[in-house]
Amino acid sequence: MRKANVNNQLLTTTSWDTICFPIKSVPSREVLPDGHRMIPTDRQHFIVGTMPDEERQIFAVQSPRYSLIPNSIIRDAVTEVAGAEQDVHIRYSRNGEFAINVLLPDETTVGSNDVIQRQLTFTNSYTGKSQLAIQGTEMKRVRQQKVRVAYYRQICSNGMMGWADDFVSLDQYLNWLVTGHTPENANVKGLEWVYESAETERAYQHIFTHRGINLKQFQAFLVNFLRDFMRYAKECPSPTHDVFNVLHDTAVTDRQEAAKLVRKVGVSQKLVEAAMERMAIEESVLATGPNAWLLYNGVNHALFNGNSGLTLPARYALDEKAFHAIASHYIL
């Protein structure tokens, strides 16, 4: 049996079984040897699970009020709506972080031959360091119905968020870049939802604070959400896709300048080098010159495939900053 790995490197799978292992919240007295006790009174429960081919692992220490959301809840909702054969592409760490990408069948291209598919991304964690997120955004506010569309890129299995989809058009997004909201402090709303009753709104808020969650109600919420999203995603316009196409048509003439741009938003030098290497590989595969689309994909690939201690939310945050910075530099 393999020992748990403290490295936060992301692994990939297309099987729910890899991430839907037994997981539960257990009082510390049931885990600690006799004669031991937990001093912190606010954290008395261990989040305990056993990943395939791993030892029994304590992912986090939480309060009794903490509501654990097992990945099996997400799996069951997806299966109910889309069937057991629904394609998924999952990134996960052995430390208990998960990015679950539900791939939609419709395909489109960037340029003439770079195929991407729309997808829905759930981010979950057993570490307690981040909350459940949909399309890269923790949902703590309830204002209006607004949903991003994420993308799966077939050539490299990248998953890319629709960071410009909070805007109704490419022009509106570019105007936002110009009007003082720099990439470094960009704060994009992401997915938000309206509910009719205060009672439902309070229940919704509980879901995303991991407190007092009724898992049956939460799964029902996911089922309804998935049904709505599947319909919406087929018809909704995506300014992000428009940005992708403009980036594709914009050459990168100075590789050192491009590397400095990515480094400036906070990506480590090691990952910047990996991003530039990936961009060069894809130039060869696609028989094209360097362009801003391949630069962004290189960054995305490095962030989610590189050996790094970054948490999933930190990777998404850097990916968003890099997207806005590259769009601002090469389009404006």
C-alpha cells in the first residue's frame, strides 16, 4: 500500500472510482490512541478517507459543524442528469483536492483545427482549505443568474475557465480591461443564482459555507443546476471563445517579453519556463508560429500539470490573472 504523498502535484483520471473513495468526518476520540486528546476545542473531528492504493489518511481537522461534501454526491447528480456514460476528465491531488470536469458533447474550434469542448467544472476539497466551487468561483453571494462556460482542449487535455463570460460581449470585456481594473486585482463574479424565497436562499448559502448542509437537498440542487446548465450551455454566447480566437490571430514576436508578462502576474519562474516549453511544443504539433493563444495554453498547462505546492484555488487564481494579462497585452 502506497504512503500518502505530501506533494500537491495534480494527477488525472477519467474514472469516478479514483476520487469516490470512502470519506467521513470522525470524532477525534475514535481515531487517537488511548491516552491522547485534542487540545483545540473548536476542531475535534478528523476528515478520514482511504484513496485507492493509499494508506488511511487524515485530510483535515474540522469542527463538528463542518459539513463534508463527498465527491460521490457530485457523481450521483451527474449520473442522474447525464447518465453513467457521461465523459469526465478529473484532476486531483493525493492531498484531497479535486477538479471534476464534466465534458459536453458539442465541439468548436479555435483557429482551423484546435478543437475545444464546453464543460462544467466542480472543484471540491477534503482539506478544508477551500470551499466547493463551480466554474472556478466560490459561491458566497446571491445576486443574479450568471454562469461561466468552461472549456476542455483536446490536444493537451487542458481545462480552461470562461474568464470573460461574465460579460455579454467581447467589446464589453475589452472595455472592462481598459477602465482601470488591471489583471492583478481583477475580481470576476462568476456563477451567481437567484432564488425566490429567503428560506431557499439561506439553504443555498449553507451549501457553500460547508455548514449545516443537508446532503439530499444539496444533491437535488445539483441535479436541477446541471439540467439548467446543460440547456444553457448549448445556446449561450461566450465572449471567452471570442477572446480565444483573437489571441489565436495575434502573434507573439518576443518570447522573453511574453515570459516576463506571465512572471509579473505571480507565476513562478519554474512554471513560466514550463509554459514557454509547452508553447513551443504546440507550435510544432499545430504547425504554426507563436501566438497569444498558445501562450495562454502554455501557462494553463504548466499551472495544472506542473509539480507545484499550489492549491487548486491558487492555480485557478493565477490562471485567471494570466488570461486577463495576456488579453490586455496582446489585444488592447
